Amino acid sequence: MSGKAAPRGRDPAQSCRPYRRRNGVFSWVQGRSISRGLSPLVDPVRETYCIMTSLYGSMNPADSVTLSTQTHGAAFNLEYSPDGSVLTVACEQTEVLLFDPVSSKHIKTLSEAHEDCVNNIRFLDNRLFATCSDDTTVALWDLRNLNSKVCTLHGHTSWVKNIEYDTNTRLLVTSGFDGNVITWDTNRCTEDGCPHKKFFHTRYLMRMRLTPDCSKMLISTSSGYLLILHDLDLTQSLEVSKNRSLRGKRSASNTAGFPRNSLEVLTPEIPAERDRGNCITSLQLHPKGWATLIRCTSNTDDQEWTCIYEFQDGPPVRASSPRCSLCLTHYIEEANVGRGYIKELCFSPDGRLICSPFGYGIRLLGFDSQCNELCDCLPREATALQEIRTIYSHSDVVLTTKFSPTHCQLASGCLSGQVYLYQPKF
């Protein structure tokens, strides 16, 4: 087990000093604050950021939460409850594991949660969560009674890989390798399931995410496309035939006249990969909705990249061309270990750090070496993510990582099913 420590010896005040940009919404906000006679550092939690930088840089393995009898197979996904009291693990061999992340104690095993691999878990609130599986179903569970499912949802025709939840409409949103995005009305859930509608369809669908405010849906594909549905309205299903060929383009005219669910199709720029196709395997959103995080694999499967794209708002640079809503800001090449498996990255709750599976360990990445916020260190040109710390703790390839939403804690799971917790150690 080894690791690279965070940079030391810097003035804490210097570490929290924001970068200045000539243009952009963040500079405008900063300028408005100064014009009102306020300090540029109007955010009182910036000092907390300096403390968190030290804590993150001191992360080390704390406990292994693997069971004495390993029948669950690979750990495909990790998810904390919103209050941080429960850590759930989606497993290859039909199981869901539940742990107390504070004591590292095993709470329960849902031994036959599904009839095939469990791929993803999503909490709707502090007690209700959903799981999805290669058995083509989605299941709802209640922490207060884990002896049976609340209900099983049928609607997909292939492996279900992704679950999102719109807190505004209380619609559950799922996506699968059948190319379908389906919405489920949890307001009218019964033991027989929930009313559902096919919302969207595209070929080669890999991952689907909603922005934190649920105003956009992002969809990644194995063919290298990234689709964005703007001004999202999940109550209006889109016609499948209009989107099957991925020809939809968002208009280059002013943004005020866009219809709901307008489609933008992008081919994200990947460093050193401009002439080669890529499969976008992992897709995450910045917790403040500022950017999207992807991990992609080249079609020849010999390179992997982690990339950050800032959301761009406003009219296009040239009125004659469509506006691209994403701009590459940061990137890093990844260890190409465990070919054929998807590695799930994650943001820290404050959005200042990325945790990436890295071979038999994890790698903490920052936008700069001081772990500043993205808005404080946006480069003029795309630049490399900074390695804050690398920790090798597993005996197999790490597939999934997750930060606790409430504690300074991190979890990782690997191909052999081992789950590690990380906490600061000084």
C-alpha cells in the first residue's frame, strides 16, 4: 500500500486565493461583489475549503467491509443514503449489501435482490431506494422493511444500467442497453409496480444522468456521442423515430425560443483521440451543475481518459453554427487495467475533488494542486487534472468509488467484491 501525499508547505491563504478570469459568469459575480464594497472572498466557507484540502490529502484506508463468506461477486456500484447513515453495494451475483459506514459493520444482505447482476442503486430519500439489474427489472426497497421489495418494475427489454430521480416531479428515471429511457410515476406506486412511460430512445446508450436541478438530461453512448436534452420536461415523452439516427441538433438561434426537451448531439473532444472513436463508459455531474465528468475508452481499448467539460451558456460564437454547450477544461490519462469493465468515478460533495478507480487503487484528482473550486481555476485552454493522492489498497481492479455526502469518508469496491472505506489519518 502506497500513496502520494498532498502538496505541503503552502501558505493556507495562498491556497484559497481564487484565479481571475477576464470573462465569464464567475468573473461577473466577483466584479459585482467588489462594486458593492465587499471582499472578493465573499463565501464564508472558503476557509473550510482549506481545512478540507488537508483532510482529503490525508485520506488512508480505514476499514475493509468485506464479508467472511464472499458470494456476492464484483462490486459494481456504491451508494450512500442522503443522510450518510447507510452504505449500499450493488453486486455481480444478484446481491445488495448494506453497511453502517461509521462502524463498518454489516447490516444486511439482500441475497436475491434480483435474478442477475445488480448494476446501480439510487436513494429517493433517506429510507426508500431503487436497484436495477441485468434481469431487465427495477426494484424499490424500504430500509424499514428489507424482508421484501416494495415492488418490482417491468418495462425494459434488456439490461438496466442506470437510475436517476427527479425530486421535482418525483419521477424515477431509468436507462438500459435496450436504448430506452423510461420514467416511473412513484406518486402512484402499488405492489404491482408504477405507471411508466418510454421517454426517449437512442442506439448504443451507455449512461444517463440528470443535472442537480433536473433542467437537463445527459446521455452517453458507446459510439462516442454525448446527448443533451435541454429545458427538460419528463412529463412529455419524445417520439422515438425522431431521435433514432442521432441527427437532432440544437438550433443556433437565441436560447429564449427553444422548445422543451430540445436535443443537442455532441462528440466531446478527447485529448490525443481526435481521429479515433471512443466509448463513454462513465458519466457524472458536478454537484453544483457546473460541469460534466466522463471516463471514456478508445475503441481499440488501449487508452482511457477522464475529462471535465464546463457547461457553456449563452449564444453561439458564430451565428451560422450550432452552439456547443460543453467546453473541455481538464483531463488526465487513466491506467488501462481491467479491460472490459466500467469504472465509476465520482465527485466529492463540494465538487472540488474527483475520485477515480486507478488500477488496484484509487486516485484523488483536483482542478489544481490546492483543490480549489472549478469556478476559481478555469484555464484558458484545457489542462491536466492534478493528482492529489493515489492509494493502492485492493487486491483486484477497482470498479467503483463514492464519497459520503455527510462525512469526510470515501468508499471503493473492486472486481473481487472487496469494499474499502477511507478516512483522514494524520
